[in-house]
Amino acid sequence: MSIYKVPISTAFLIFPFIAFLLTLPFLIYQYRKYGSIPLLRSIIFYSFILYLMCAYFLVILPLPSLEEVEVLKTPITQLIPFNFIIEITQLPWDFSNISTIFQAIKEPVFYIAAFNLLLTLPLGIYLRYYFECSWKKTLCIGFFLSLFFELTQLTGLYGIYPRPYRLFDVDDLILNSLGTMIGFWITPLFSFILPSRKELDEKSLKKGQKVAFFRRALAFLIDLFFVVLICVVILLLLYDTSITEYSFLITLVIYYLILPIVFNGKTLGKMILKLQIVSKKETKWTLVKIELRYLLAYILFYYQIVIIELINNLTFQNDVLEIVTKFSIIVLEVYFMFNIISIVISIFKKDKEFLYEKITNTKTISTIEYEKKEEKEQNNKEGENVRVKKDK
């Protein structure tokens, strides 16, 4: 049984790296669909990934050397269905002697069959509980996952080895499929411990109506990625021209002033995470307030050092103008400092309101709630149309 320790320990060692790669897509998907990421949902998702990794490594590990595989003369396939039943019945079972039962259980014929049954049992639980699959879909997924494992072995790990180093066994397909279905059937036993998928979704949607700081931070990072990407494109287009040095400023104006006008207060990052900037009180100056917000939050924030440097390099003939300019520099620096402080303080406050939001009287909202309402209204209209047609 110690042969199973290596694959499982390997899966646990590699899991953090796989989890890191999957985190960003997972976050974006969850924020787009629900607006939040409850702890239980994260635990279910990452435990499912860890389970799949353990199952896969149990199938392929430990890896033999190429030299060992080249001299193998063992059979490649076993194509007789239910052969494991015949082999198990041939074991020396003597139910009057308990020691023979333990001896039979220790035989590879028995524990390998039991292992194949248990290998996909968690899959059936995940598919029914979290993915809400029907028994037919669950059976198909269990069978095809098992087929993938068996073909991985039959191809010698996709051609890396000159021949299979493990047996392609049709009984494994049967046992894995049965294990998946057993997992599906026993899932209701966990219903008194875990909330239903519907309850989990409702809790996520309710929580997602409030815009969490991390969701905004992720939108900011996505925006930053697009800003850099657009800036690189502009640099390439304006290469070796007199306005090359202003490429970053041009990017900021396009991204934070023009795009929000086109997309109703949204940048690409906010659209991806289903966020929107709105005025706390709708007026004819709403668009102006949104534009001012982006100016204070991003353009002035990014470009503040450059602006201050440009102002400092100016020469003035008028003393009053020079005093006004220096005062404006002080204002910029004070704003920068208080903006940073407000962001840090807001992390620990419930309202999560930043300085530039207070100045412009704007806020960030989640559009998921509104989209769900629109979707529900659309479904009601379609249902009403169907009923009208039936009446006619």
C-alpha cells in the first residue's frame, strides 16, 4: 500500500503551483457570476483540483526508467469484462476463519479492485453536489475520465515510453464508472452537513451585491494590465515621433476618460468583474462627476510626479503666478498623501469609500444584481409570450 504514498505526496507538493495558476481565472469567473467568493466555495473548488491531481498521479506514478520499460514482457491489455470478479472469488475465502479474510483482502487482486472503485467515488460526490449533474451526465463523465486514465497508460504516457508500463484493463473502466455512481448515490448523506448548491449561490449573490475591496483591487490590476498593453501599442505606433514621450498620458486619457464615456462609466477591468461607476445622486452633471473621479483616481495619481516635475521646471515672470503654482504643487502632494491614507483606512472600514469618491460623490456598484433582474424580467416576458401563443 506504500506505493500510493508517492503519488499523493507528489500531488500535494505540486498543488500550490497549480492552484496559483488557476487562482486568477477562478477569481474572475466567481466575481463575474456571483460578485463574491465565499470560503466554502473556494474550499470546494481547490479540493476538487487537488482530488483530480491525486487521481491522475495515482494512475501514472511512480514512473519507471526507459530501460526498465524496454525489457518489459508483461501483457498490455486485459479486455475480459468482470474478470476481477472471477479472480476475487478464486481467493482462499474461509468465512469461518477471520485470518483468511484479512489475507484475501491483502491480495493485490482485491485491493486494486477496491482502489479503482474508491478512486472515482469523490468525483461522483463533486459532480452531484457542486456541479449539479444528473446521473446520466455523472456516469458519462466518470466513464470518460476513466477512459482517459486507461489511454494514458496504454499510450505509455502519451508516447514518452516505448510501450505501456501499466495494464489497460476494461475492468478498471467498469469499477471507476461504478465508483463514480456510488459517489453520486451517497451524496445526499452530506446534505445535513453542507448547504445546498442553491443556498450557496444565493449567499454568494447576496454577498456580491456589496463591492468588496479585493474585487475592486483585482479590477484595478486588470485595468493596469490593459493600460500597459495599450501603452506598448501606442509606443510602437508612435515610435520615433515627437509625441512618444506622451504615450503614457495618451493611454491614460483614452483608457480612463474616453472608455468610461463609451461604456457608461466602466473600464475593461470593471466590465470583466461586472462593476460600474455611478453618481450617488443622478444629475445632469453625472458624467462630469464620473470623468472627474477617473481623473482624480488614476490620471492624476499616475501622472502626479511628472506634473509636479513639469511645474517645477517652469520659469515665471509674475510672482503671483509663481506663488499660485507652488501652492498647486502643495495641494497635489497633500492630495496624494491623503488619498493613500484614505485607501489604507478604507480597507478596514465597512463603507470602503475613498477620498476621490467623497470629492466626486460617486460610488462603485455591482451590476450583477441588475443583470439578474433584467434576465428574470426577460424570462417572464418570454413565458408570457408562450402563454399568449398557447391561448391563441
